[in-house]
Amino acid sequence: MALDIFKITGPTTLAGTVKISGSKNAALPIMASAILAPGKTVLSGIPNLSDIEVMCLLMESLGCKTQTADGKITIDSTVIDKPFGDYEIVRKMRAGICILGPLLARCGKAEVSMPGGCAIGYRPVDIHLRGLKELGAKIELKNGYIVANANGGLKGANIFLGGAFGSSVLATANTLCAAVMAKGKTVIEYAACEPEITDLANCLVKMGAKISGIGSPQLTIHGVKNLNPVEYTVIPDRIEAGTFLAAAAITKGKLKLTNCRLEHLMAVVDKLRSMNVVVEESPDGCEVASNGQIKATDITTLPYPGFPTDLQAQFMAALCLAKGNSVITEKIFPDRFMHVAELSRMAADLRKEGPHVIVCGVEKLISAPVMASDLRASAALVLAAIAAHGETIINRVYHIDRGYDRIEEKLNAVGANIQRLAT
């Protein structure tokens, strides 16, 4: 694992054009879905990320062959001879569990390690297991592994996938991938509505699956016997786009984002406009400008189409420089506030109270050595450092490489001063 650091000198004002990469959170479940279609699936618009590399390793460990070139990944799933998700691979990212449903559907059995990923609070897998059990799988937990069997085949069912904090994106992905090859009809109630699930469903339909209600909380699936490999392009990354929107806000900058779907970011756009930031749609994306003082606003994270939890940290950074007091409430992962202490080191005025953080706007942020704790917290620290006075050192930037394709290169191209240094 690279132990690079970022040395960032600020403040700078961002201006220019940024092309948004393909969606990591769409690509990973879609890569796993290739298990369902023996042969060569070709996926385009794939970002160059460490999580994508880990998923390739995981697919190869199952027996697949993968090839990566020019933003495309070819997955040859003709042979799946080891339906086993090894701890040493799956522990590196949460999305490793996405192979569970496809393996059950394809092989009738699977043994997958409990997943790892970011330190953003407790994230149980009970909703995944409940969905697969409803389809007829027998599941037990053994030595840190999920051992699942469906020797009699999976059978359609009516399934409710709601959890303590709403719907679950990855549980919906796993259950959907299993249901498309189950016998009969499956109805998934309280399915996640995120664009990444819509993208997965559209890819499965192209493979030959029969799914209706795509984009809604009720998915109806009629099982089929076989699926076929396809060529498919993943959607743009709305979280990367939202991060650059926040970057324009915090630096009083002006950016044009291309390969960006504003319809996936309406809750974010609404908050930006309430912060006195101008966002306008353009033919291939949007233009964002923050020329005046950022205004305080309140943000509550919610399942899609609400404000995404994956942008909470970045917007907290921006609101540190707002005029007035803001309240950020985290309803998806109530413990996802590890960036609060690090932002406070940069002279932010933050007070955590349970699932809330009160953000009192300050005149300026001041550079400091900080530590990245997770993927989106890393992005928040980068944005804060670009706007801060002085030279900020960010440690553990390997977290940011999990979800942002060359973020320092993209930011430097529009005016940031970021150096990646090996330690």
C-alpha cells in the first residue's frame, strides 16, 4: 500500500473545466454482475481506482479473466471454479460483498468473507442476508465468512429490504442479482433508488433480465434461466461531481463539469443554491460559480433522492467558511464524523452533538498536518487545504485513491497547488 502524502498550498481559487470520471459505486456491483453471464462482458467508463483493481483481483480469484485498457474492463466469466471471496481481498473494500448474490445465482453456493472498507461506523450485512434467505438460500456465519447454499435453486419471493437507516444500496444489488435468475417472480420492496442501482438494473436488463420498476422503491423481477454478456457504459460519478461542486464553493471558484448528470444531484444543487452558489445546467454537465460569501445552511443526509452521505464531509468543509451557523445531521451512518477533529485542527469551529455537527462559519481556515480517516473525509480535507492559508500536509491519502481518479491532477489543472510525495 502506498503511503503517499499530499502537500497542499493555499488559498487558491479554482477555475476551468473538469471531466468527471465513471462512477465507482456503479462500476463495482456491475463488475460483480458479470458473474451471471458466462463469456466476455466489456464495461466502459471505468475509473482508474484502487477499489477497481481490488475488484479485478477478486473476480480473478473466482476463476474469471480480466483485462483493463483505456477506461475499459473486459471480464471473461466463462469459468467460475472457486466461488470463494477470500478475506485478504474482500477486507479491502465494502463492495467485495457484491459477489455474494451473483455467485449464489450462478453456482448455487458461495463463501464470502465479511467485508471491510472505510471506518465510517457500523454497517451490518443483515439486510443482504435477509434478502438472500427470502429467495431460499441457507446461510450461516462461520469463522468470519458468510457461507451460503441454494442447492434447490433460488425461488422468487416478496422481500422487504428496509433497515434501521433506510434502504441499503449494496443489499439491493445483491438481492437483485440473485433474483434475476431465481425461479418465478420476485418483488423487492424498499429497494434502494440510487442511480447506481438503476445503472445495475439497466445493465442486467441488457443481459436479458426481466426487471420493472427500475428507479423506484419497488422492483419486480421475473427470473430467467440464462443471461448473456454485454457491452455497457457506466454512469458518471455523482459523488466526484458533487465534490468538485463543493470545491468551487469553498474556493469562490468557477468550474465547468463535463460528463456530469445534474439530475442525479438535485438535492446537492438545492443546497448549493441556498449557500449562494450558482449552478446552471450545460449540454454535457453543469457550470458552478461562487463569487460571493457562502451562506450557512442546514443539511440532513438521506437515501436518494435526498442529500448523499458520501458528500456530507465535503460540504461540511465548505460550510466552515460560510457566514453564520449550519447544522449537519447524519442519518445514514451516524458515526461518520471522523473528519470533524481534523477540520478542527485547521481552525474550523465545529461542535459534534450525537448525529449532528454544528458548524460555525469562520473567516479563514489555517493549514495544519492532518490525517485522512476514510475516503470522503480525505476529499473534505483536500478541499479545506485548498482554501486554507499556508501549507497543509495530508497523511494516508491512499484512502482518496480508492474513490477519486487522479484527483490531484484534476484539481491542479484548474488552479490548485497539490504535490503528491512519497514517504
